[in-house]
Amino acid sequence: MTEQSSERAPRISIGIRAWNEESVIRKTLESVFQQSLFEELARRGERCEVLCIPNGCTDRTAEVAAAVFAEQAYSHPFANAFTCHVTEIKEAGRNHTWNAFVHSLSSPDAEFLFIMDSDILFNQRETLFNLYSALLNHSEAAIASDRAIKDIQFKPRKSLIDRISLATTDMTATIEGQITGQLYGIRSSVARRLYLPKDLGIDDGFIKAVVCTDFFLRPMTPARIIVPPNAAHVYEAYTSVKEILNNQKRQMIGQAIVHVLLDHLRQLPSTQRWDLSSTLRDKDEQDPDWLKKLIDAHLGRARYFWRIFPDALTFRFKRWLKMSGGRRVTHFPAAVAGFVVTLVACARAHRHFRRGQMHYWPKASRENIQRLNVDEPANAAVQPQPAKT
């Protein structure tokens, strides 16, 4: 369904990837339309488009999203600042959906593409506008990313697993130029030079490496990714042992694939690196198993599971060492627990590859996010700061 309110070309295109999210998609979309971005765009005489892209769904995700869009197009106070529609695609997969949104579904006139998941909630009304403002005010930045906050942060009584999970998040936050793959804004001129291979496990690490090196033509520059203040979303953390182990297996599979892929791309001629969209699309079309073959060759060289990618045994402690003195003490148990989980996950990922498999994306429950009220406790967690306009 499409609501046309104006002939003005959208300056922003928001793509929302959805895979069997019937139970939570309404709450996510309503959270999107509560953002101040639409009011700001209306004030500036600008507009955006909002696309929900159900991919390979077997439930009513598309129908629920279409109903929400119809309601918002009719009743939203700034409906003149946006159009919204649902576009279903048959093939499931984050990378396939990313490629479809960036290269065919989003408006060719859009200067900025916002890519987000369909199972997150906003706890700051200014998040999307602050991502937009950051890209407008920092010409050197190609990507604006917000902060991802785990729902368990707002629990009044936290379990031991909750505390370890939050401590690992603190250590992850020491990484420079970090992208939250659940939501970020990217300049369309950059995104359209990219293409995600079908066998790429996780996209954020790959995109970061490409963008921060200007497609491998310059030294690593984390400033190409900016994290503005007062920009955050909430997602449901993995809290059961099974979910944690499965998620970490997925992460280790993804990191290994990204390592092998980047090592391969750095060796290509600069002309092929400049336009990775054509280069990687051609590789997928000419040999659908090309990336799997690179993984097989990598495993032949790195025979043991702890060598599945560089720093597999040390990255947890490297992050821990970046913590301040007092926090090193409080976060040391989490670093050790993370190390143990990483060992198990690397072994499982190694076995996964040895069996000739590439894809692994376990579906997690989203029961807690449906009941979460992010208005009060979450706002206290991220202090509002004025955005540059």
C-alpha cells in the first residue's frame, strides 16, 4: 500500500527488514512513527519514505505492517512528510533484503538510507532525526549509528546472566567506529557502491571495514562512522544459555566469513574495489559457491577451531583492557565468561563449516520486547542532549 502526499522526492528512505515478526511488527512500526524525524522534515519542507520489507515470511507480517501504514497515513499529524508501503520479497535473508532495498526498492533520489530491523523499539524520540543531523553536519562521516540498549538494562532486579551480558556490552562499546547492525543511516552514494554476497553471515563488520577504509583505498579511519548523542534503540537480549550459545555461534561464523572475504577483496585491483557492487554481484552470479570455496581454503590453512579468525582467543580480553581501572575489576568475570563462550562458539562454528554449511540464523523469541515499556526507564538510561541542526 502506498500513500502519496506530495511529488517531492524523499531525501531519506527507511528500509525495515522483517522476517516472521507478526507478533512485534506493529509495536516496532508505531515506535518508528513516534519519532520526531517526521515533524522535523515537515518543518523543513522535506520528506522521507518508509518501506517495510517482509522477506520469506510465512506469517501475517506483511498484513499487519500494511494495516499500521494505512492508519499512520490517515492519522499521523505529519503525514505530508512521508509515504509508506510494504514490499514483500519471496527470498528470506538479511543480505538479500539489504541488496533489494539499496539497489531497487529505495527511491533513487534518496540521499540517505536508514536500514533497521523490525524487532526493536525506540526509547529516544529524536533518534532518527539525530542520525540524519549527524550525517548532514559531518561530511566526513559515511554512516551514523545509534546505541543499542538491551532490554535487561531496565530490569529492577538483574540475574547473574543479565549482569554478565550487560558487562560484555560495556566492553563492546570500547570499539571505535562501531555499527549497530539493527539500525544505522548510510549515505546512498556509499551504499550503492556496495553489494552483500549471499553467503555473508553478518553485514555490519563487513560494511564497517569497507566504509572506514574508503573501499580499501585508504588507512582505517573510524571517524567515517559517527555515533551521535541522544540516539538509541532497545532490543531483546539473549538470556538463556541456549540462545546465547546459538547467537555466539552465529557471530563466530560471521566473523570468520568477514575475515576471509576482506582478505580476498584487499588483493583485488583498485578498479574492482572501487565498485564493489558490480564486483561482488558478478562473483555471486558467476559462481554462487565462490565464498564457500574461500572458506574451505581458509580452513585448510587454519586447521584448528581457535584459529577460525585472527584474535578469536584474545578479542574479549583486548576489549577488557580498554576499560578503566575500576571497571576492569568489575568486568573481569564477564571477560572470562565471554572467553569460555567464544571457545565453545568457535568450535561449533568450525564444525558448521566442516559440514559444508554457511548459513546460520536461529530465530529468537521476542516475547519480552512486546511487553516492554521504554518510555520511562530507558529515557533515564540515555540522557537527552540537543542535536545540531
